Amino acid sequence: MLLSLLAIELIQEKEHNLGFGATQVLKEYLLQGYSLNEARLKQQLEAIDKLKIGLALIQSAQLESLDQIEAKGLLTVLTEYTHSFILLNQYDTGHFPKAGLSKGITEEISIKEAMYAIHSLKEKLITQGEATPLFGNSRDDGFVGILGNIVQSFNGEYLYPSIEEQAAHLFIL
């Protein structure tokens, strides 16, 4: 944050050389970049917290004797969180493997399709006892904006050109 503020101050000092429009663009780029990095850091910290909880469960499991079903459940949770954390970390650090990703997106998901998918997942998770009726409820129209963000394009090219990259970006938002 301090570096971003310093950069903005330097830009303001040189404003007469760059012109107001260019200065505004640079300011917005720096501020948005900071916000995006802050959001990614927050998500990584949340994932680390979940892993810590899993580790605490393992440690407590060592003290108690678990039956086979409980042990399998614990391992499943840890495996899923670990895999998700690794993929998110690879995406955030620019090391997400791009080989084998789908190319040539020809269709964008509509808000209606997305809401239907969320509703279907909600019903399934409630049936399995893994969610409550609060799951998947929209607070405002923010989800519409998020879907718009993942299908942004520039010069006729998608900024997130594969389904997998769009899904990763959707997860981050």
C-alpha cells in the first residue's frame, strides 16, 4: 500500500508531463492492482486457516481413536482443501499449468444458467446435509458484475481465454 501511495504521489508531481488522462489511468491501475492483490492475499490466508483447522483435527484425532468412517472423512476434507489451496496458489503466482486447458470459448454463461447451477448445487448440498438454506443466496446484483468480469475481452480476445481460467477468476472474486 505504501509503495502504491508513493507511486501515486510521484505521478501527481509529474502530472504536467504525462497529461491528466494518463495520470488517471495509472492511478486507477495502481489502486485496482492493490485491491486485487489484497483480495487474493485474503483468500490465501483463509485457505491457510482452513488447513490449520484440518491440521488441528488431525492432531486431535491422534488423541482420540477414530473409526474408519471418521478417518476417511477427515482425509477427504484435507485432500480437497489441499488440492484447492495448491491450485489457487498456482493461479495467484502465475504458475497455473496452461497445458491442456480448453481453448476457443464460443459461449458465455448467462446469469440465468449460473443461478440455475447454484440453485441445483444448493439443493444437492442441503439434501446431503452439507449446506443450509442460506447457501447461494444473492445479496445484491454483485454476481451479475462478477460474471461480466470473467468474460471481459480486449481487442477481440478474452482476458481469461479458457474455461479453467474463468473458473479460477470466478473463485477469486
